[in-house]
Amino acid sequence: MASRADETHLARPGRDDAADASRFFARVGYAALAIGAPVAVVVHPLALFIVFPIGVAMIVMAAGLEAKSGFAGRLRRAFSSPPFLALVAGLGWAALSILWTPYPVSTLQHVLKLGLLFVATLLAVAAPRENARATDLYMFPLGVCLGMIVMAAKGLAGVAGAVPNDGGVAAGEVALAVLLFPALGGLTARGRNGFARILLILALAFAYIAGYAPLTIALFAGYLAISFAISDMARTARELAWGAAALVLLSPLIPAFAPTVAAWIFDVKLATLPPPWASLSIAADIFTHDKIRLLTGHGFATVARGVHDMILPLHTPRSLAFTVWYELGIVGAVIAAAGVWFGFHDLGKAPARLAPFMAAGFAAIVALAFSNVDFDDMTALTLIGVAVISTDVAARSQYRTTRPSAASLANL
């Protein structure tokens, strides 16, 4: 009887086992990224680097099982996008800095990590089918909510002394800043505006209670971007493009003039003030010490190793805006500014419902780059990869609209 039932089941007309398997693997992959990533960064510092490749592998495997056309075309379109090309140029300049860095081995390792993250994110964006399922989309806002719950639980346990402070809560707050606006965009793309408002209010309340400055700054930048983008997306994208590019190019002026400003306002030396002023003093000394190196930089991934080897002071700034200038010099800063400019500028090509939230997500990431968030350990960059995939799912959920190419999303 059992064998006859199996034969009837296998012979059922219209059944596609490959499509069923593809849907299953895609669901598991998106669950690993959407729910696993924001929870993993809180639970253990290395858990994200296990969850992310598993999720991407599942998504690519699902695309291979379903064998939908268009994968090669989406990859080719990426190489015609200015933000994508700026990203490739930045990675190439970082790899070239191996020739003059004092840490060639660690630089090569870091370039390879970035390259693998870049390729994995691009595959996860280009491989899936054109239309995304709503159930895959809703997992990203669910993951943001679960991340906040796990952060609250671990924070309370840390206050009670039950768990050590391993930086998981701070990493989770970075995850909230990076993943919130793509999740909001996904809800809005499906017309779930009420749920989007609730999630926005919850995140704001969580940021207020947590009191983590980078999270507050990033969310504030994102909220401002949304408020302006909803009224005039084209003008907002243009002004954000010029403003962010100018900040990247002129960021060394902040530590350069900080000692003078501190003497005028506080009537003391900058180094004697509490953080973050002391870090600005160190940055000012570093920038003025070797002006020739401002052209090429000291080499990729030298800040972390320099602090570890006590070549650089302990409180050397770790923000991305500082490390780009110190490690990659003027050339790297110009490439970064061009990438940011093209990234904001190309948001006008995104679906109308998603564009304000993409602008907000990008603004939040730029704000994090100017906060003292360490991008060197790859946690923040991997979370940005998850945010790109989340935005891609939201874009593919917009049926009967033009899907942005992989490059339009990978500019994040």
C-alpha cells in the first residue's frame, strides 16, 4: 500500500520537485540572513561569519536548482554601473597598496576577505529569480525585531552579571542601524505601512534606551533622509550625493582644525579632553606627521595592526572615514567619494516606494562611517552585505516594475 501511494504521489501531474527544492533552499537561505544575521552578531562575535556564507550558499543553490535565465545578464549589467566600478577600483587600489604597506600578509588577507564578501553578495543579488516571495521578504523585518529582543535580553543579563561584555550588544546595535531601513523598505514595498511605522517607532525607542551614540547618529541620519526623500526624491538624492562626497574628501580638515577649535572654546589642549576629543588629537598628529603619505596612504589594513603593535596610539580613531584617508590616501578618498556620489545619485533609478528607504539606509551607513565604529573586523561590512540582499528582495517584490540591476543595489 505504501509503495502504491508513493507511486501515485510521484505521478501527480504538475508537480515540479526541482522547483519545490529550490523554494525550500531559498527560504532557508533568506531565513539564515534575515533572522540569523541580526541575532548571530549579538550571540557570538564569530557567528555572523558562519551564518552569512550558509545563507548565500543556499540562495545560490536554490537558483541553480530552478535554473532560471538572466543570471549572466545581471552580472554583466553590474560592470556598466559607476557605483559598482568605483567599488572595484577601491578594492583594486587596496590590493595595490600591498606594494608599500608594512604588513603585506595581513593586507592580502584582508583584501581577500573583502573580495569574497563582495563576490558572495553579488551572487546572492544576481542569482535568484526575478520575483521575490512575500514570505522571504517579511523575514527581514522579523529578524530586526528578534535582534532587538536578543539585544535587550543580553543587555539585561550583562547588567546582572550573568554574561560577560563581549561586544555583542554593540555589534547588534550596528546591525540595527544597517538593517532597519531595508526592512522598512520591504514592508512599504508590500503596502504594510502600519507595520513599518510600528517598527520605526520601536527602533527609535530602543535607540533611546540603549544610549549607543553611533546607533542614534545613524538612525537620525536615516530619518532625515526619509523625511526629505519622500517629498522630493530627486533633489534629496542630488544633495545627499554632493554632501556625502564632500564629507569624505574634507574629513581630514576635522582633526586638522580640532586643536585650534579646542583652544578657542575650551581653552585647553585637545589631548587633555575626554573621548572622543582625545582621538581627534591623535588623528591630527598622525595627519600632520607625514604629509607625503597623504597621497598614497600607509597601506590597507595598517591601522588595526599598527595599534596592535603599538606603533599607533591606543586611542587612534577606527572610523572608516579616518582609515580610508590614513590607509589609502587621497587616491582612495577620491575613489570613495566618487562611489558615494554615484551611489546616492543612482537611487533615482530605484522603485518609487523603495527609493526613500534606500536613501535612508545609505545615509545611515555613511553616518556610521564617520562614527567610531570599527569596520576592520568585517562585521559591519558583512551586515551591509545582508542589507544589500534585503534591499534586493524588496526590489524584486515589486511586480510589474523595473527591477534595479545588481549594481544599483551593490553600491551600498
